[in-house]
Amino acid sequence: MTNLQPPLMGAMMDQPLLISSIIRFAARHYGGSEIVSRRVEGDMHRYTVRDCEARARRLANVLRAQQVAPGERVGTLAWNGYRHMELYYAVSGSGAVLHTINPRLHPDQIAYIVNHAEDQLLFFDLTFLPLVEAIAPRCPTVKAFVLMSDRAHMPAASNSANLLCYEDLIDAASTDYAWPEFDEHAAASLCYTSGTTGNPKGALYSHRSTVLHAYASAMPNALNVGAADVVLPVVPMFHVNAWGLPYSVLLAGAKLVLPGAALDGKSLYELFEAEGVTFSAGVPTVWLGLVNYVLQNGLAFSTFRRTVIGGAACPPALMDTLIDRLGVKVIHAWGMTEMSPLGTTGGLLAKHRDLPVESQRAILRKQGHAIFGVDMKIVDDGGCELPWDGRTFGHLLVRGPWIVSRYFGGNSGDEGGDVLQDGWFPTGDVATIDADGFMQITDRSKDVIKSGGEWIGSIDIENIAMAHPAVLQAACIGVHHPKWDERPVLVVVRRPGASLTREEMLRFFDGRIAKFWMPDDVVFVDALPTGATGKIQKNRLREQFRDYRLPG
Ligand code: ADP
């Protein structure tokens, strides 16, 4: 066969992969599945997927009445709740682009991204009224601000013009709406990276990328979401679309529980128990709070069996506590905003079944295996591929249908230049990959500590420190050293009431790491700086320690 000959085409229906297809499917085939939300107004709200789809159709009519054109952006400043779900489906399903905004960003950054995205409408939860009033005068593209509540909760006086009431708009709209069909490559949603350095950059997801990501992420090797699950995403819907759960949970037919703004250990625990949650997802800092609450109060989970932890390295001590003391299986996951976000998930292979627990745990602690749809490799500074031996570390590159090819140009049209290297996206992470394909992150490229020409992975050092019973949080950074260029310094937050000295901390590392990885100093602080997604901000920490002098 010559390659000039046209291929024989398959004889299958050509149906675009659209976000509306998920909610249409869910409403028709799992219509009775519940969506339960803790409202920011304080009470609980429950309805079914069928109700959600009907209200999403009304909302699509609202968007039409507000003259939101296909491709135009609609912003949200909202917690995990049913109205946010309606926006997820109504905005993207009608052909507009859902722009979820992280409310924990600085107001200047929020105004920047609203303007960059040229949001036409901005929907927000009651909690964010003061924030919206502060930024409204600086957001000229926004034609109306919609408070996601009912008439009773509308402010008596507000200095922002064009303030609309969500429930009034829904009540006035008809459910008579047919989800349109269009190109599956059309933009569906927009999410900005947290911009720890420079301005935030927009990842513009398509319908196709979102549906494929939802499909793949629900699979057994990934998050394993099924119709018998009750899923509570602690990860916010403003953080990379809650890792795709608003889509994958509906696609799988599961029950969804949305915690609103109450993310403390007690509120979460009570919701887990009341709703029979089986599966959850969140960054490590959230689990620290929940696990501490459960252990301190001598409680146990009655239905909660699996959780995915990602967004930052899961401390091994946290994983051990969840598995051994609370009976919760931990799926360690890695990804990033630019990857929709899921790239790898942890888990064991059949051949690992009879390994001793400690060896199995070492595998589960890695960031895991690529899920179908994601390809990855590690390369040296010159771009040459490095071996998969579990020891050699290099820059981690990825490619796949839900990974960005460029950034969103926004109002300036500037897409940030060529982001790909020979068709691969550089993640900015440094990792090893072993012969079985398990990837382990050693560091962010910019956090790697370079000592005497060798790299020291800060994550390993932090993981060991966090295993000490007196340590609540730990971060390891490189500080300037006249001879070695950089040396590691460990910054520690002690557990309340616990005592721990510098010497005791250092002794804890004896025999656990190579001599030259041993931190040169331990500094105790009351808190570590965290960013808008709850991760420790090492760049701010390095800034704090800029003039720090190593002992001796
Ligand atoms: P931002 O980069 O703006 O903080 P992301 O949520 O996209 O926002 O963060 C992605 C980065 O978070 C990854 O590139 C990686 O450095 C880190 N990360 C995510 N998951 C893990 C994990 N399981 N282990 C270690 N690092 C992780």
C-alpha cells in the first residue's frame, strides 16, 4: 500500500465529544443520581442530576438573553456547589467559555485575569461580594455581575452597577433549550495558572480535551469512579476544574457531594459521614486538617475508602496514617493546570501483590504511572532522553490530547511564544522514571538544590522530616554557600505543643539520606507561606531566607 492511497474510512457515527453530551447522558441514564451541596448561605441543598440539567438549560437561556456569544468568556468566583455545576454545563454547553477564577489570588491578579480573559459576565458566591465590589470598577469588559443566590440574600445597597440575582434570572428563564452541536475542538473552559512567577497564564481547554480527560480519569487505573460511588471533591472547582470531577462523576453516574466554603476538618468529616462519601480528592494540606481532626477526636470513617491526593507531593506519613489507621486507600496523583490536570496516578501492578508492605508503600509513594492519553519522558539539559532506571533524574516532558499546545492569547493576543519543545510540553518538574514506568518527582526545576554540581531533591528531605511525630509541616530550600554554591536548609513548623530541637531533627535524618543531602541547618517557624492553591510557596520562602547565613 502506498501512502498516497486514501485510507478506508470507518463506518461509525460522527458525533462530536461535547461537554453537553455528559450532562445529557447523565440526566437520561443516571437522572436520579443526587447532587448534595453545602450552601454558602449555611444550609444544605439536594437535588438530582436531572434537576441540574433542567436548570442548566434555563441558565443557557439566561446567557442567551444576556447576549453571551459562542467563544466569549464567563467568569466564576465560586466554591464547590450546585449552582457552580449548573454554570459548568450551561456556559460550556451553550458554546461559551467557562472561566473559573481562584478567589484566593490577590485582587490585582483577579482583575488582571478578568481583563485578560475579557469576561463578559461574572458569577460569584455571596462570600465574594466584597471582593467583587473592590474589583468591579477595574473590569470594564464585564457587562453584569451575577450573585449566585436568591432575592433574600441580595445586598440592600451595593456600589456595583449591574448586579443581578441568579435565582431571579433562573426563575424567569424557560427550560426550553436544545444543547447545540458544534466542533469538538471549540474552547470550553479556561483556567489560569497561579502565576507564582510573572503573570498568570491561561490554559484554554476544548470540549474534546475535557471529555477525553473525564473519560480517562474515571478509569480503574486512574481515579476509578463508578456509579456506586459517593464523591466529594475537596479540590475546588476553581482549581483546574476540580481535577475534572464535575465531569467524570456525572459521566460515571455517581452521587456528588459539594462542600461549599466549609473546608475545615470538622465540617468535612460531618459531611463525609452524613452523605456516605466513598471517594474524595484534594491537596495534601486539606488532608492534614481532616486527618488531625479525626484522630484527635478518636473518630473513624464509616464509608470513606479511597482518596486521590495530588497537586503537591503526598507526605509518606500522611499516606501511612490514611491507609494504616483510617483504612483509606491513597491514590497519589500528579498533574498540572496545563494538563487538565491529570498525568499520572499511583497504584500497584499484579507482580507487586506479594511484596512486603514497605516495598509496596515505596511504589505507592511515587507519583505513579501515566494514564492512557498521556505520554512522558525525561531529558537532560541538552534535551537528550534519559534512561528509565528509577535513579537518573531529568526534566519531565509530556504530550497528549489534554495537554496545552500554547497559552490563551487573551486581549493582547500574546500566546507566550512557543511553549512546546519538539512537540512536547516541558512541565518544569524534575523526575525519575523506573523500568515499570512509575514516575517520581524529585523537585520543581526551580526548587532543585544544586550543591557542588550535584542535585539534591528537596521533596525527599521534606518527606523524611514530615515523618517525625513533632513535625507538622516542612520545606527544604537551597541557600547560598560560598564553596558548594547551595546547601539545603530545612524550615519546620512544629506540631502544636510538641517539642523538637535542631539537633533532634538532624539526628532523625541519620541513615535515611546520603551525607551530602543532610540539611546544613534547621530553622523553626510558626507557618510556611502558602499560595492560592494551598501549596507551600518556596519562592517566597527563599526570598525570606535571602540574607540568611549558614552556621559556621
Ligand atoms: P501551579 O503550577 O500554578 O502551582 P498547578 O496546580 O498546575 O499549579 O501545579 C502543578 C505542579 O504541582 C506540578 O508541576 C508539580 O510541580 C506539582 N505537583 C502536582 N502534583 C504533584 C505531586 N503529586 N507530587 C509532587 N508535585 C506535584
